[in-house]
Amino acid sequence: MAIAVLDMSMSLDGFIAGPDDSPQLPGGAGFSLHDWIGDPDDPSSADGRDRELMDAVRDAGAVLSGRRTAEQAGHWGGDHHGMGVPIFVVSRRAPSAEAAALPLVHYVADPVDAIRQAKAAAGDRRVHMIGAAWVPAALEAGAIDEIQIHHVPLLLGAGRRLFDVLPAPIRLEIAEVVSTPRATHIRYRVLAP
């Protein structure tokens, strides 16, 4: 059965985007939290363990994203980094005409339902999840199985946080820690309340 993995790059002080993050400037001016990846469309540009971590993303059976992230990425042209898997977008609003025309892109209003659909589509592969606004509701419902944080050696001082407001404390268990020159990658299992 598929597992739902929230997979995010984060500054050491907990930000996933800078203070001037906008649709016109995704991540904010000088955004560098994904530099550990290299070129996401060229797997050979990452080094060693960083490449292995990106290979795990490319092996996902489905992608789930918030609307803001999907729109900033142009819905990945309907094919998340050439993976050829369904993309589920959490949003209470209908997709734009351009997004609605992309056959692999599916808009779902409820984050828990979106995760359920993505898991069904992924089969026995993982669901690669990115975004922020929908995360508290999914954590509260127990719908997220793992959280993979790529801690980048950078202090942003301000911006958009991933875990800004949570409904209650969420217990985690460290499953794996990988240290590379560009980031420290920590995978957590989300424990039942």
C-alpha cells in the first residue's frame, strides 16, 4: 500500500519560502532552498545521496500539492518532472481552464480525500506531497504517514513557515537521517495520537 510522504526543503529557522514569496517570484528573491537538488529535470546534476533522495521522489506513484505550489510551478506542465503520474491539487476553488485541460491534474477540495485518492492512484509506490496550507488539516486527520525535511544550512529570518499553526502536538519518530554537504535530510514517521 502507498504511503503519503510530505517532502519539503526548509531553512534551519523553519521557513519554506522567503518573505517576498509570490506567484511572480516563487520562493522569494534569491530562493535557494532547493539548491541541494541541483537541476530537478536533470537527475545527474545532484550528487551521491542527494541524487538518491531525488530518485525516491521520481519513483513516486502520485504527486499531491497545494494550489499555491501547483500554480507557482505552472502545474509542472501537467507532468511533474516527467514522472507521468497523476497530480492531485488541494483547493476549494475550481482549477483554471489551463489546469483543467491537463489530463494528469486533478483538483480535490478536501486534503484528506486528496491523499486517499493519491494513495489509490499510487498503488504500492509512495505519494510525493508538497505544500503548506493544507498540511495542518491532514496531520490532524492522521492522513500523512511520513515527513521528509531537507534542512538547508540557511537562516532566512522571515517568510512562509510549514508548521506555523498546528491543531495539537504531533508526535514523530525519526526514521532516517542523511547528512550531505548541501543539506541534512531527516525522515520522520508520523505516530498515531
